[in-house]
Amino acid sequence: MIKFANVSLIYPNSTTTVIEDLTLEIAEGELVLVIGPTGSGKSSLLRLINGLVPHHTGGILAGDIWVNGISTATVKPGALAHLIGIVGQNPANGFVADTVEEELAFGMEALNLPNDVMRKRVEETLDLLSLAPLRNRALATLSGGEQQRVAIASALVAHPKVLVLDEPTSALDPIAAEEVLSILHRLVHDLSLTVIIAEHKLERVIQFADRIVQINGAGSTMVGTPEQILMNSPIAPPIVELARALGLNQIGTSVREMRRLTSQFRETHAAEIVETKSTSHNSIIEIKDLTISYGEKTAISNVTTDIYDNEIVAIMGRNGAGKSSLLKAIAGISHNDSGSVIVNGHDSQKLFNKLRRQNIGFVPQEPSDLLYAQTVNDECKQADTDNEIALGTTFKLLQQLVPGVSTTTHPRDLSEGQRLGLALSVVLSSNPALLILDEPTRGLDYQAKRILTRILIEFARTYNKSVVIATHDVELVAELATRTIFIADGDIVADGPTIDVLLSSPAFAPQVSKVMSPQPWLTVADVVRAIEAQQ
């Protein structure tokens, strides 16, 4: 179905190749996973498949690429629209219509399909991705996860033979992500759809992959089965890290396989009892009777809670539960129907300029909203100037989060993870009393997430600050959060120590806890610590 023959790619003004001499054949009905560090070229590889690279982006391409016998060098991307469906990292950038149903119909109208065919396919796809309740909703009012499902539906509705997805589960809650991946897996097996996915959250998708293409940076690639690649890959999901930590001579790519391999450890080692430390009584955030609605939809319903200094609090819940609305209210940028939000003694909606920067740092779901300079260097210098700190401080933070970013690159040309790193560096450099992050791991690889975790823990504990994150990344929450608040339909339904909240929810439990259940271990470090304590 797809054939790469000695393909190499380099962008103008770049000193390294993105892809170097790649030869690869992807068969019909195969699900291939593309992995690699943030900014290594995964998105470029995907865009080569439908010709967006180099036809629209520029660059020097050597070698040949064929899709279903058609050379991408001889046709423009539009000529492959009937054959290839593509879903980008940021779904909202690809929307052209106003409502969900109109967006699904648009692609088929462009292909000039009959009305009765379009109507049937729209209904099928709405049901397939559980979007029927949203069919008349304006796209602008959907949550990030809901927008991602609509983007996937828009690609599927045209019945392509090849589906290319860039970070398809990054904004989805664990349940929605599993549903979407299960649907794709079924389409692969039942309809011989060829699927290529670039994804950082390997724990979600690895069990569905037939093969992996690993991009190592500087153009080098490796191709093999999940077991072959992950055995020695520096990029690996928690269950593979667990297998390595326990010294197993093989790895499992699913929870079921790993439970079989680790039965002796669950039976011979008792759980380490970890006492929950008492929290500070110095309240940084005071939320009282907060209600937020958008038209007839209530996003936050009469919420009351306090968040203290030294805490790292994770806000979790399904897509559309109200997490982003709560974060925007804390940041003081939402319209509240009633109630109040006090941050460090100030009404969050009455903080401006320097006083605001000192008290609240907010990184939204789309970090590009914070970036306006022409180069990375200009962005960092401006942050240093605004925050009245030594020149180079912001860039030093950036280098810790995502090393190797070029100072002359335009922020819009960075990968999703690099843009997030830049926005986070700009906000952190002001050293605010409260740091708010909405989906902070979109586009970040495991190494970048480890660095982010270390920086946030140091920020909270060393400087006595508070961190609030809204995320679907249960692995991040397990490693990072001291407290977890679970929201459903705008209400708080669970609030307590992270270990208690995550272990009580099978859907939101991290991989290690599922493998090692009934032992109360959330992370690989928890398992290793407990085993060492018994030796």
C-alpha cells in the first residue's frame, strides 16, 4: 500500500537530515506506529505520505514514495484526498465548517459524493465515534478532546484506504482514547484500513501496533516489531520500563502479558505503606460556590475547594467534564456566573500586568496563544525583559525542557512539544506563586515529561509554590501529583491523595498499578522501592 524507497529529507537552512535513506513497505491492513523524541521528525514522516512534505512545506526530498501505486512526486496532496485521510496534531487548525455535522459533510462534498451516500456515512461515523449528541454543536464550543474525535471522524467519513494520525489521543481521556484506538484496530482488521500513527503515549497504542518505525534524530531510523524495538529503545512505556527494572528477559506490550510475567513479584513482596503527608494550611487558591455556563450548558456547577502551597494538584475527568473551564476561572480569564476565586489573597479576575505575572502563570491547551515574537531567541529575551531577570534565564529553562531548539526558528515552526516547552519556559521565568497548566504533556516524549516532572516538583517544593494541572495523562499524575481532583459534569466527585483517587478508578489507573494490582503501587519507582525494602 505504501512504499518508501531510499527516502531522505532535509529542510532549508537545516544542518541535519530529518530522514536518511529510509526504505520501508507498509502493507494493506497494517497498523504502524511512529515513535521518536520530541522534534525528531515524526510529523514530517507522516506528511511525506500524502505529499504535504515537500509540496507545501518545502525541503529537499530524495528517493521515491508510492501510495497505492501513485507516486507522491507526480501529484499534489489534493489528488490523494480520496485515498488518504490525515489528522494533524492540532485538530482545530484543520476545521473549515461551523458545526460537527457540517464538518463531517465537507470532505465528502469536496469529493462530489451523492447526497444519500453522504447522509448515510455521516450517521455511521457519528455513531462510530460517539459523536451523535454533539452533531449540532459549534466546533468552537467543543473541548480539545471532543475536537480531536471530530477530526478523526472527518477523516474516516470519506472511507480512505490510508489513515494518517499525528498524536490522535493527546487530548483524549483514557476511556475515549481506548474507544478510538479500538475502533481503528477494528477497521484495520475488518476493512483492511492501513493506519500510521505518531504517538508519544505509547502505553495507549503499543498493544495495537503491528510494527514500529523509530526515528532517532539526525535522520537515522529503525523498523521492527514492538518487541524488537522496545527491548532496547530509550523511548518506552511504563510496562516496558517495569520489565527492565525487574530484570525480566522479555517484555510485554499489554497489561495482560505483563501480569503473567510479574506474578511472582506480586505474590512475594508486600506493599510498602506510604503515609500521606499532611498538607500545608496556607491556602493559595480559594474557590467558593463557583458556577460557569456556556449558554444552556453548565460547565462548572457550584464548586467549592481550597488548594494549598506546596501542592501539585491534578484535575482529571472525561472530555468536556469542565477541567479547562475550572482552570480558566482560577487564572481569571473566564466569565463566572456566580461564586469567587481568590488567588494568593487577590480576586483572580482583578490581577493585571506585573502583579498578575507574580501571582499566576497560565499555559493554555494551545501554547501558541502565548507566543508572538518572530524567533525563539526574541521570545526568550522578551520574557527576560518583562520579568526583569538576567538575560538568558528563559532560554536556559527551555534548554532543560527541550534541548536543541534553534534560537532562530519561528515559534510557529516548532513541533507541538517544542512550542509547549517554550511557552512553559516563558511562564516559569516569572516565578509565579501559582502555575496552571492545561494538558501540559501534549507533544512531549517520555524524557521531556521526566524533565517537566522534575522541574514542577522542584518549583512546588523548593520555592513553596502551587501547581495545578488539567490532564488526561494518568502516568504523569502518578509521578507528579500529590493530590487529585476528579470532575464529572462540572462537579467534584473525588478529591484526595493521588494514590487513593487513581487506585479507586480502573479507567484512570496507571499501567503499573494495573499490572501489580492488588498491590498499591502507581509507578515503577514504587515497585522498585517496595522490592528493595524486602531484601
